[in-house]
Amino acid sequence: MNNSQLLKGILEGCVLFVISDGEIYGYELVQKLNKLGFTDLIGGTVYPLLQKLEKRGDLSSQRKPSSEGPSRKYYSLTTQGRKQMTEFADQWQSLELVVNQIISRKGEQDD
């Protein structure tokens, strides 16, 4: 099964949760998501998502100087972003219950 289709549906919520820990810049976010298990994730997937979330009002950003080169764009969660994060968690938990129930049937047939 192609994980990229599943990933697209849940990455947005996961990104909000990671950013809720504190402001973070794009490359740092990619590294953190890789460490958390999204091992195939690349910047080309994350950066457009950050732009989308910022445009929608879920994130705000601020440029800050870096000692290692050009300034970095740091993202943080807005109040609307926190609301979105909560909605994602609720939806995920509902979906998880349904999927786990279906998986646990292990080939049983309905009567």
C-alpha cells in the first residue's frame, strides 16, 4: 500500500501537534518529524504545507537571524491552529476506533 496517500491525510494534524511544542523552523520540523517516525518525509512535502497552514491562519511566522547563515522563518501555532489541532485529534480518535474495530474482525463475516 502506498503510504503517501495516508500521509497526506494526517500530516497536517501531526504538524500542528509538533509545532504546538514551541516555535520551529521548517528544516527543524522535517528533522523532528523524521525522528518521530515519518522517515520518508522531505522538505518538499513540508514547506508547501507550512505555507498552506499559515495562509489559512493556523500558523504565524517570524523571521529571525541565524548564526549559521541566512535568517530562518520560525512558525508558531495561532489560536485558530490550536482549534484545528483539537478537531484533528477528535477526528483521528473517532477514525481510529472505527478502523481498529474493522481490523479486529480478522476476516469474520457478518451474519
